[in-house]
Amino acid sequence: MSPFTPLSTRLVLRRVRKTLVAGHGACRIRVTVLHDCSLALAAGEALAVGGPLPIARSMLCAIAAGVARADSGRAAWSPAPVTALRYAPIGDAPRVLRCPPPDEQPGLVILDEALGLGDHAPPPVDTPALVTLIRPWLERGGAVLLSARVSASAWPWRRAELVGGALVPCAATPAPAVATPARRAPTELRARAVAESGDATSPWLQ
């Protein structure tokens, strides 16, 4: 196993679009749940995505996990093909965030609070407990994409709101107590993410 590379990108979404169709015949409606969504998630980074529509956030997670197809745009993973991606309900966080042996590097974890709940509303998220589980994963070089409304004061990493199908970055949060690898060289990381995604206009790549 090669040593951990601080600037390695775990996930890139480029201008992802997804429209869902419901109903039959003349009563059909089309809802665009994702509209030109772009992001880059590097080793050592976590991103929590909130927003009013759980189905939109779940679709973002499903496309990021490779289990659903976007209408347009693309998703790319590193390493490729995906060999170290874990996609699970947020309730399974203690299991999926269990770090591998020292000679194995953690990969990408995608946690969705609405996964498997059907029409039921997701329970409140215990943000401090979740941060405690995520931090060792990031320190080992893993990355986490989270679909949940976390407490801004308790979540030390990036946050976004999925509103009207677009990802809107939230105000900056305090830096983690332990610096994550992705923060060590922001200029190099940004250049690499832009090169891999091909989308220099995304606010996530600025």
C-alpha cells in the first residue's frame, strides 16, 4: 500500500444534473433536484450537506456513491475504480467509520440520514458524537460526505445547503482542533481539484 498523499482527491462531481419524474400521463411532473452541482472532496476533508429536500440530498449521495446515474455531468473517484467507498445510513456511522488496519488507508465514506427510512423523517443528528467518529477517519487520510443537518457550532468542517438544486457553501466554520491534511496546501489542492473536475467556476473549487 502506498503512503498517504495529502493532496489526493477522493471525490469530484462536475456539473451534475438530475431530474425526477412523478405521476402518469398528463399528471406527470418533473422536478430538478440537482442542477449543475460541482464539488471536490479531498483526503482529510469532510462535507456536510443540508437543505430542505432529503430526496435531493439523497440523490446527490447516491450519484457520489456510484449507485445512481446523473442526467448529465460526471462523478470521478480516487482511487478508480472505487475500491474503498462505503455508502451507508448515518445510523451505521460507528461501523463504517471503523478505521482499517495501519497498513490500509481509509477511503471515501458517504453517509445519508434518509437512506432506508422511506417516508419517515430522519431523526436528529448527534453532531458532537458524529464528529468524534469522523475525526480519526480524516486524520488517517479518509474523506466523508454527509447528508444531514448538523449543528454549525459543533461541526468543524465544510458545510453546504442544497437549495433549488444548487449547492450553496455555508459560512466558514472554526478550523478543526487537529489540522487535516487537505488544509496543509490549499493552493496546490485547489489547482489539482480544478484540473480533475474541469470546472473552475464552482465555488467549491475557488
